[in-house]
Amino acid sequence: MSEQKPASRNELMVVAAARALKGKRVCFVGVGLPNIAVNLAKRTVAPQMELVYEAGVFGASPARLPLSIGDPTIVTGSTATVSMHDLFGLYLQGGRIDVGFLGGAQIDKYGNLNTTVIGDYTAPKTRLPGSGGACEIAINAKEIMVIMRQSTRSFVQKLDFRTSPGHLGGAAASATLRQEQGWGGNGPSVVVTDLAVYGFNSDGEMELRSIHPGATLDEVKASIGWELRVPTNVPETPAPTAEELRLIREELDPTGAYV
Amino acid sequence: MRDAIAAHVHDGDTVAIEGFTHCISFAAGHEIIRQKRRNLTLARMTPDLVYDQMVAAGCAKKLIFSWLGNPGVGSLHAIRRRTEPAALAAGETLLEVEEYSHHGMVGRYVAGAHRLPFYPLRSYSESDLPNVNPLIRQVESPYGDGKIWAVPPLNPDVAIIHAQRADEEGNVQMWGLLGCQKEAAFAAKRVIAVVEEIVSTSVVRADPNRTIIPGLIVDAVVHEPYGAHPSYAQGGYDRDNAFYREWDAISRDAAATDAWLKEWVYDLPDRAAYVAKFGAAYFKNLTPTSAPSGAVDYGDYR
């Protein structure tokens, strides 16, 4: 086997996200990077995982990497192809989804997400796609994982618009409200970026868990718009294996369209 | 198609061309552009390229949607030019927008189809969406277990549904991603069904589980091979992802967008001419190899 190029930051992000799915059973997949992470997890740490696509597929086994969320490859060979009413009602709101993947243009320290607008809603600077299924995934999936590149533009003190709730203004209030209103999910548990992996502490606030090989703590802090909580000992994210990189480069994203 | 649009789509109508990534009737969208319909309220979960093109052509005054993007590629630039004040061209006005989440949009069609005053769902708690869309409201559960969110029924004047096949009576059969074709059609006052193939009624009746809507609710059946391109028809032709990427570049520029509309919509009489212009080889490249389902046995009970 020829010598492999070192992992890029996008590859580090995808591998870290895939590993966070170890042992998970039912995962609601998004397009782009989450799609690659989930398909990598299924080939490595979570072979039993059922892939659910919002377009109406449970138990997908895509033979190629879908560009869109509704690619025909997610249908052929799937366990079930259903209407979107069934998918959002029976599968998602009905509580059958263990992990939902979300991303966004902005995230705050409590894992609340904005995918709607930058600037004022009625006169936006940038009109973003909006919720799609995100706001109901945030509420109904048992656990939320976030995958997105970090910068001070995206990791912000205050969202311009809250499309999808995370731990709201803190864990205690969030847990009470989730309980009272009968939300199915517990909110975000992991955030994976191109620099680091984060969890959430008992206050519901994002906390650094590991820094990717090649990234520094200063770099991580400089690309976050709030005072980041940093525990005393922050390990390095374990480097991708040769097999993980091979799967990404040869099977999942051979043209390098995403990673 | 010309007759169906002329008869059933009028200026000022609320139009739902549905199909989630799959089976989007671009052929109908283009015919609406050619017939210069104006002041339409365009409803779709994902406006996709079809509404970007219709907005660019000046057909729309309002969008009702849940996800506004070019799937897998990025933004819908023609729509952004009509939703971002800084990008608005002189003499243009901002589009009205009314947005939901996917479950909310599906729920609106379901409530419309079921003749119910609202559809209850758990989405929207602690989201800013209800703050900007006053039609998303909370109701008290009559069974004393708290509040639930509600969205109003959506009853389009016309729903346009693409599918693989129908018989001449308009009994429509579809496989692959079903989106909310059935719900949108049952909610609509008028229904245009556009299909890849017209089959005999005996073909439909041999596999009744595959029927998504009956001819009972269909006002016009249009036979339009490749009528969903650059969207796709499962088993027939692939999604033209290359075109979705090309549209990103075309639609960033208003003049290029207009030139595309002239070449591929206004200057062509119909879908057959569009298909011929691409050429048979182009569509051959989009044709998948076969993966047939196993047949089931319904039994003969006479």
C-alpha cells in the first residue's frame, strides 16, 4: 500500500464524528459532512446502525454517497421507504431516533442553532435555508450531535435567530422545560469541529473534550466567540487510522467533494 | 401540459408543485413560466430549482416553504435576490415568505386534506419560528396535558404531482421517495398529475398498494417523459446532480439566469423539445441499471 497523505482537518472532523457514533442504533442523517461521518461509522464502529433520511427512508444502505438528502441511492435496498408524514410523525416524533445530526451557520455555547438568517429576519443580510427538519430533530431525537467548522462567525455569543433549540439558556431550565413539554430528546451531547471535540457540562455549556492533532488550544480559543470552558487536562483527539482514511478517500468521497 | 396549465393554473393562485427531491414536475413549472402566470403563491417544502426559476421569471409574489436551498449544493440565488434587501434589483419588491419546518409543512397539507382546522405537533418549542410566523400557534390539549403547537391547513388552488405512471383515469402509482405528493394532492382544490408513462387500468389494478392517489381527485393527467428532469424518477432516470451544480453558477448572475430561461424555457414550445435539445445520449447517461422489486401475489378471490 502506498504511503498515505496525512489527515486533513475535514478528515479529522469526519473521523471524530464517526467515532462518536460508536454503538448507536438509529441515526437521522443530514447531507454533506454528517452523511460521510455516518456512513463511515456504519463501516467501522457502528455496523448495526440504521440510517434514517428525512426524505422518507429507514434503514438506508446507500451504494454511493448521496449529493442531496433525496438521492435515489438511499431508496434502493433500504428497509423501508415511507411518506414524509410517516417519517416525521411515526419515526421522529414517535421517538424512534437515537441520534440526530445537525449543523448550522451559527451555534452558541448552549448548542442552540441558527440555520435561518444572518441579520434581521425581515431584512436579512443573508437568507439561509431555514429549518427543514432541524427544529423537530432538535426536539425529538434522543440525542443531538453537531458537526460544523468553527470560527468566530459561526461560534457566537448570541444567535441572530434560534431555529433549533439546544440547552436553551442552561441545562437546569432546559431539562425542566423538556420534561414539562414532553420533548422526546435530551439535546446536544457532542459538537465536532475541524479543530476539536466538545461535550456539554452539567450547566449545559459547551466544554472542550479533545483537540485534534495539529491544532492548538490558542487556535481553538481564538475561533470561538465566547470564553470557552477548558478543563485542566485536554487530550489530543486520537488520530485517524489508515483504514478510516482509506474508507473516506476511496469509498465515501473519492472525488473529494466534501472532505 | 399546455392545456392543463391553461385550464387549472390562474394568476394569483396558490400552487403546490410537490415532490421531495424526487419527482418534481419541472415540466409544469416551465409551462407556467411560458404562460406568464403572475402573482402566484408558491408552496413547496423545498422550493428547489423549480421555484428559483419561477421566481426569476416573475411568476411569484409569495413563498410558503420549510427549506430554501439547492439540495447538496448551496443557495437558491434568484430567490435570495428577492429576499435580501441589499441584493434586490431596482424596481423589484421583496417576496413575501411564510416558513415552517418540514413536519409543519407536511402537517399543513394533512390538515388541509383531512378538512381539519389545524395539525398538532411538538416542533417549534423554544424556536424563534413562531415569533416570525404568527400562523404557528399554541393550543391547549383538551385532555389536560399541556400545550401543543399547531399549524393551519394548507389547501392549494392546484397541486401538481409528478409520478412514474398513471392510467387514463388518473389513478397514479409511484415508488421511491413519496414526499408529500398524496397529502398535497388530497388537500388541493385541483390536481394535475404528470407521469412518465400512461398504463392500462389493468396494470394499476394488478398492484393497488402502489397507488398514491385515485383518479377521483385528479383533474388532468399529463404524459410527460423526463418531465421531472433535473429532478428524477426512481428507476427511470437519475437526479442530474451536474445540472444542480451548474445552476449554482447560472443563478448567481441575473443576466445568465434570464439567458438560461430564454434558451431552455421561453424559446422551446414544450417538454418534448427540451428533452430533444439535451439529446438521447444525455438521458442515456442518467439511466440506472435495473433493480426490480419482487412481485407479490394478491390472490384471486372469485
